Amino acid sequence: MTALPPALAALGDDLERAVAAQVAGTVRTRRTRRLRSRHAVAALVAGGVVSLAGTAAAVVALGPDEVATGMPAGSMAFAGVTPACTDEGRSTFRCTVAGGVRSTEVSDWTGTIEPFTDARSTIAGGCVSQDAKGVLWLCYGGQKAVDMQLIGPDYLGQHSSGPSVG
């Protein structure tokens, strides 16, 4: 799979924001017109997924709870911990692991990259540790994780049979 053209990546980002806004209770188009129907949002998302078919994995709206759940599901490094994430905007999440990562295999987690999955058990993005104990992680969802070179374009959207090791 090749990297998405900028216009298609922007469409994916727009779709992700639209779905996240709908979940939060309001959706506005670029013309700031309020979408009053869930059917309109569903049609927008369905149209975006159809237009992305064949070129990339379907865009999935990720929120901080999905990323926090997807971290242990995506990597054994997060086994036994419960991350807490906040949305930093533009497919970026700041996640903390209270007490740090429990694995003793790595002495300094700074710069370590780990994947995370979505609710469908597909690779949805990647996280990079910001400190030695693995307490603070910056996570990027979808194409943003590829752009940040945390995961490869062929890895994004692949099915995960369980947390990765190593």
C-alpha cells in the first residue's frame, strides 16, 4: 500500500473530526452549516469509507478512550496497565500509564514505539514513549501515525491477532 495523497488524507481527517463531533453532540461542515440528522453524518462517513476503499484502511473515529483501550490490545508492553488518554487534536493523543510500563525487558523506554488497535482489532496507530519509565506516551491515529513514521503504511489497518511482542 502506498501513502495516501494529501487530499485523501485530509478527507480522512475531516471524516474523523465529523464523527468525533457527532459523538460529542454537534457536527458542522466546512460551511458551518449544522447537520441535523444522524443519517446525514452516516451518509458522509459511508461515502468517505467508499471513496477510501482500495487505497487505505477505512477511517475509524478514534477518541481518547479507544486509544487507551487499544494500547494494551496492540502491544504486550502495556500488559497489566490501564492507560489514560486525552485528545490533543488532529489525531494526536497524550496518554499516561500510572507508574509506567511494567515490563523489565527495557531499561529506558524513551523513544520506544508501540502500536495500538481499534475496536475491530486492526492496527489503528502508534505511540512513542516520552520518558524512561514509559509513563507519558504521545499516540497518533491513522495516517498521522504513518506520517510521524511510527508505523508503516502497509501495517495501518492490518488485522491484529493479539498484542504485539518485541
